[in-house]
Amino acid sequence: MTYIDRLNNFNRWLESNALPANSQLMYFKLLGVFNRAGWSRSVQVDTPRLMQLTCCRKDAAYRARDKLVESGFISFHRGGKGNPSSYFLSEKTTVYATTNAAPNATHIKNKNNNKTKTINTNPIKTYDLKDIEALAGLRLPEHL
């Protein structure tokens, strides 16, 4: 999954799901950290850096991180004194229906040019990478 794919999936997920602003900022900042690290499997981020990335206090940074974990975008292994936590990006993949005219689609007429625009209102389904592997019968490399 590319950097742009991750950004697009995250933004699409946010269209129908709520996530606090601090959590959103943390995800974008962590993507930047992974990018600078050459997309390694994990990155180590200590608490002061986590606070600096999100411009918030320790408790708010921890809450933001926990929300990202709950939503499935990251996971982490807690570090100890003098040993920063390790962060991992999940392989959460959001799949969107792309049917042109679904039975519950909404049609909107534009006032200016009277063209009809069809908006698909089907619910969005979210799958993680293991679900997709199972559905497709594929085995993907571990380093993704």
C-alpha cells in the first residue's frame, strides 16, 4: 500500500466515521515518520516526540493514540523507561462499492446546468488485510 493509498483510505474512512482531531493529526504525523524511515515495519517514537508531533499534553497524546488503535489504523508495543514505544501501521484496507446506479442511490440536479449527479448511498464496508487474504485465497508477503 502506498503513502497516497493510506491517505486516501484514511480520508474516505473519516467520511463515515468519527475520530478526534488529535487522532487524525497523529495519524498524518506518524505516516510522515514512517515515510522518513523508509517505510520500515515499525518506528520508535518516545512520549516527548509523540507530544511534540500532536502539539498536546501526554494524556491527550495517549488518548489520540488509543483512538487510532481502536479504529485499527495503528498498533504499538509499549516501551519502558529509556526505551520508546514501537509503532506499526496496520494493513487496514477500506473497500468501497463502485456501482453506478445502486437501488438506494440519490440523484441531485444541479441548478446551473440541470445535469443529474448520482450519489451512491450504499454503506461502506471495511476489511482488514487478513479478511481480504481469506476471501481471495491469497497469501501476501509479511513485509507489506
